[in-house]
Amino acid sequence: MKMNELRELTKQELETRLEDLKEELFNLRFQKASNRLENSNQIRIVKKEVARINTLLTEIKMQGDKR
């Protein structure tokens, strides 16, 4: 997702999406360790999206939790 799409989500939706991405990242790492990962670039993509969501959650926290 792009930042503009993420900004439209509520704080609760962002937190839920973050948990899903962390679980996906865990599964991807497990697949990589067992040599079953087909697209190693997918790990990078998921890590960037986790960082984007963490950035937005920090922005929301700094604004005083207006969502």
C-alpha cells in the first residue's frame, strides 16, 4: 500500500494491518530459512510496509491521537 492509502485508514485498522504484516514477515523468514521462498524480494516489500505503518502510528501519536 502507498502512504496515501494508509493515511485513509483508522488507527485500529493500521494496528491490525501491522500485526498481519508481522505475521507474514515471520512466515517469509521461515520459508527463506527452509529454502522454500520463491521471491526473496517479498521480504523487503513487507519490511517497508511495516516501516510505513510504524511511521504513521508515530505521527498519529505525536498529533494527540485524533483518529
